Amino acid sequence: QTVPGLRFDMSGSYVQPTIRGVGSSLAGPGMNANVAIYVDGFYVPNLLGSDFNLVSVSSIDVLKGPQGTLFGRNATGGAILVTTREPTSAFNGEAKAGFGSFGRREVSGYLSGGLTSTLAADLAVMYEEGDGYIRSLHTGKRVADFEKSTARTKLMYVQTDSAALTLTLEYRRSDDPIANYASSYEGLSYGSVVPNTIVARGPHDYSGDAPTDHVYTGKSAMLKGEFDLGFAELTSYTMYRDEEVDEAKDYDGTALPVFSASWRVLDETYTQEFNLASKPGGRLSWVTGLFFYRNQNEYPSFNQAVGGAPPVNAFTSKITQSSVAAFADATYEILDDLFLTAGVRASWDES
């Protein structure tokens, strides 16, 4: 709402950001968005794991256009950079609680402080639940109740003024099926031409007859190393992510058993990046780096039911993607407020 040219849409539970009209309208096995999302410099590839709540956000930057010569994964549409707070030696904290309609309840907390003269840590936790605002036309009751929780901690070790290590551990769980409660747009569905069929027409009504679900569980470990080499600054990013998602959806959105599906997604990611950047000051600024990416995306089953028939496994998928990239970018200030920028990237991808 505050960044011109940015859309943050969803296809079911799959996050699909778009910048300046460049994005991806497809979601499925092995597919990544054309707009990359980073948290503290670490790439988040899973479209089912990009709808997150973080208590300790300090800033969000949106970079428009290709960013492949600057850092990380090659992204043709742009990048969304989320930066969280760093632990501090002085103890500080905050707690929040919120209440809303439809039984919505939320509590969160953040605590940071020094453990020793060289070690600081923080902890951010969040819990949210609600009863949902969608009404089932079958039962007249509210559906799409949800429950979300996040726990995130950082340990920062500062050995000297020229070296620091930060370890981040995160656990997230989301049981929130709201994005999969699909209804037909203005009754445009096969069910609308069959007499005596319940077809939802309002934005808060639901007439589907099949189970609906979205349960996400994610664990990640990230290690960031920062080193002052005198002439430049070296940063290392090492990440491991393990994610599991269970999905279920009634695609026709009517009381008829036209088409429904349930499936599971397993996603495992490892990344390593080395980034060497010039220090601020002077007319010439530059950055160069190496990036390694390995992602294993698996759909153990995709069970679909058509026309009231028993569910059958339509397909299974297991895709492993590996990528190695080298990049460099330099900017020279020719005159005050007049800059010349050149960049290059070479990538080797295999799947």
C-alpha cells in the first residue's frame, strides 16, 4: 500500500509478489517467484513459506528491476528485503496483546540483552488465533479458524571491531486455511447451472463440500559472518531451511463434487553466499560475490477427486535444483548526482 508498483498477491496459499508488473502467475513443483524475498540477507525460495509474521522487523526495502548483479539469487522482477533487529548489549524488551472481531487474539514479545561482554542475544515470539469470518452455507457456522506461532532468536558474537558472527534460529507454524476457501466469482461455476445446488455468491460465504486446509511448519538456521578487511567488507551468509506443508482445497467452490484435491509439499534449502563490498566514501563503490543454492522440492502425492469419484494420486514430483553464480557491480559518481553503473552475473543452473 505504500510502495508504488508493488503487488503482493496470493494464489491460494502460494505468495506471488509482483513489481512493476513483473512476476509469476504459476505455482507448483520447483517453481520460484520472479521477485525474490530476503530476510536479513537470506533468500526465502518457498512460495508457501513466504507469508510470515515477524515481531522484530526494523525495516523493509523494495528493490525494483533485476538485482542479480548485487547479491544472492537472480531475480528478474526485483527483491523484497526484510531486515530484523540486531541484539543489543543493553537489556530491552516489549510485549503486545491484541483483540479483534471473530475471536481474534494475538500476543507477542521481544527481549534483547547482553549475555557477556562479547555475546548478545534476543528472542522474538508471536502467537495468534481466531475463529474465522467465513460462513458455511451448509451448516450456517463460521469456518476457517486459524492458529499461528513464531519463535525466533539471534545470538551475536562480536570478537573484535572487525569481526562478528550472528546465528539465527527460527521455528514457524501456521494452521490457516483461509486462502484456500475459494468461492465462485459472482456464481460463475459449473454448479450454478445445476438445479438445487448451493453456490456461494458473497465474499464471506462458502459452499464447498470438500476438506480445506493449509498447515505450514518451518525450521531454519542461519549464520552470518561480517569481517572488516581494511580495504573492503566481507560478509558470509549460510542458511539451511526445512519446511513441510499440507494443503487441501475445493477448486469448484460449490456443493457439487466437481473437483477437489489434497497434497503435501516438502521443501529443503541450503544456500551459501560470500559478498565482498567496498567501504562507503569515494566516488567509486563496488560489490562482488559468489552464491551457491540447492533446493529440493517434493510433492509426495497430489490426491484429486473428480466428479464424486474416490481420490486418486494424480502425480508425484521430486525436483532438485542447484545453482552456482558469480556477480559483480560497480558504480562511479562522474559528477555530483550523476552516476554510471555497470554489472555482470554468470550463473550455472542444474535441475
